[in-house]
Amino acid sequence: MKPREGIIGLDGVPIHLLETLTDNNTMPYMKQLIKEGTLAPLHSSLPPNSAASWNSMITGTNPGKHGIFGFTEFIPGTYSQSFHNSHKLKAKPFWQKTNKQNLIINLPASYPVQPLNGVMITGFVSPNLNKSIYPQEHLPWLQENDYQVDVDTSLFNESIPLFLEKLNETLEKRVNLIDYLLSKHNYHTLFFVVTGTDRIEHYLWNAYMDNNHPHHQDFLDFFKKVDQTIEHITELLDPSAPLLMLSDHGMGPINISVNLNTLLRQEDYLIHETNPRKNYNNIQKETRAFVAEQTKIYLNHKGKFPNGSVKKTKVNELQEELVELLLDLTYKGKKVVKNVYKRQDIFSGPQTSNGPDLVVIPHKGFTFKTNLFKENIFGKDLLTGTHTEDDAFLYIREQGLELENLWIKDAINIFKQIGEKNYA
């Protein structure tokens, strides 16, 4: 029996890229799918990183409820950070709300794998393959076929052709894995995420933008392969199976990198020692705010951090100060910051207090960094593409749906509304 429903994620693909590549026939199969269904823009999570956004998607909730605000978080009572793991998820993913069999391949921020009714192979970041697959009986196949959870992006600096080769090879092995698993068992839901899209956009967005770039055609060719993969996956589904496709965030160009911690230090909001080994443990009591993981601004709360000094009565005032500072920041006459969101305005739920106090979003062309020791606010970046929060996409293979002002947490609920009773 073929899967009765399909979900395909294209990590980091903005709707305008999808529209361009279908219009110019780089992705002819996706072009036909769009004619058969409804395509709409989708807001990512806030903050717009893959850990927060994919966990918002699978739970149908915001980070204030599911508790995942990024790939890192501060260990309570310290300035030390820990990496995300699936045990920290505080809301149920959709597959825990049904007794039907699920096949989930390459879902980011789901490591270590948790038992489920079906099979799951986690996506990035998954440092140990043994802890990436459930059940373990399929581990030998992964090992024999040299399955890779992610592409080694350091290859880009060594050899761009090798980086591209590994992107294509990794995608092929994921498809082979799906074929293998479907030959062994029947599943009700097939959920597959393509992450090579995010990788090639981060490193070769400039190639996409420039028709004369030596790797422009390589960028297009990879998306042709993605289109062929989408066709292959959809043909594995039952002919009447509902199909949901989406991205977790968009992507845009990087012209200038902006180090926000340098800004805060220059404006006397951040006071710290200079021991690189201590990282955020350099923070001194005079500090009022600091930035982590690009877009997350934390106030140095008294009682929350070891050298915390910001009292509850000063939180709103300090938030307002920082919003004004950030919105006034310019580079060569251009505004750097598009939006600054206060925690209380974007999160709701029991985990809200664990989130950042502010989430800051850059204007097009800018990206944020958080190095504590950089001297200059502005600089160049090794990457050429950066996350955007308001131009992801949602596609459902049903025509005439009214899909407006949607956030990624709404995707599963929309799927429910078109008759997917197993998500009830």
C-alpha cells in the first residue's frame, strides 16, 4: 500500500525562488503541481531559524509553547550554552497524536531520535548516526550505503565542484533510503525534508543572482534534481493522497554582515572580559543586553544569569531603548533593521520566559553576527545567502484554498482543515 499522505519540506526555499524556477521551467514538475493546487507565502517562526521553525511546524504551536527558540540555549543560571536536542521539545509533534504509521526522513532539529510508530531518520544537527535512526534494524543499510545526515559544508572552501557533487550524492541517497524503506513496510504518512536547498542557497545565492556566475548553472541544475526528487516522491504516494509542501524560512542576499554585540558594546549595553575560551561567561554585571544566535537579544536579567543586573521593573524601558537603537542603525544611509519584536508580543505559552527578550530582523542585504570580540560593527560574510522570515512558501495539492497571512505553525492545522483526520 502506498502512503496515504505526503509532506515534503524544502528547507530555506523562498516563494519568489520557487516562482522563478517554475516560470523558467527549471522545475517543470513543480510548475504542474502549482497548477493543480494552491501556493501561498508563509511566515517562518520568530526567530527564523530551522530549529524553531520546523518544531513549530510539527507541533502546530509557537516557540513559547514548544520551547525551541533555536539550535542553542543558555543553561539555566549560567552563561553557558547547550545545543538543542529533541528531549527539550515541550509540545507533541503530529505523529504522536495518531496511531498510524509514519515514515519521517531528514527532519532538522529532531536529534536524538525518539521512538514512534514507524521509522524516523533525523536531520541536521545529528552527530551520531546510531542515535539518528529508529528502529535500529535499519542502521546497517545506512552504514553500508554511507548515508550522510548532512553535507560537510567545509568542502565549499576546498572545492566548490566537490561540494556540489556531495550535495547531489546526499540527495540521491535520501531518495534511495525512502525507496528501500517503502519496499519493507507500509506507511500512512511520508514526511521528507530536503536540506541541500538551504545549503546551496547559503553558499551560492550570488550564483543564483548572477547569470554570468561560473556556478549559476550548477545552482539551477541542483534545483532540477530537487524537482525530479519531488516528482519521484509524489509518485510513491497513493494517487489520491493529499500533499503538503513547505519551506521553513526564506532566503535573501548578504551584502553586509552586522555584528550586533559590537554595537551593544559600543553603546555600553554590553560589558565583558576578553577571554575567548569563556565566550558569554565573559559578561560582567554592568551588562544590560547581549545577542546570541544571530537574531536573539537577551536582557541580563537579575536572578536568571550569574551576573544579572536588570530588574523586572526596568525590562519594558530597556526593551524600548534597544528597539529605538536598532531601528536607528544605518549603513551608508541604509536602514539595517527591518523589525524588532518583543518577547511578549510574539510568544505565548509556558516556555515564553525561556525565550529571547527581543528578536531582531534585518533588512534585505544584511545579516547579523554575534561575536563578542569583533572591533567593527560592519564587515563581509563568507556566506552569500541569509534567512528571511516573511517569504517562505506553503503549497497544498487542492485548488481554490484561501491561504492568507499564514505562519509555519499553521501548516498542520491547514492540512487538518482539508480533511486529514489523523491530525485531529
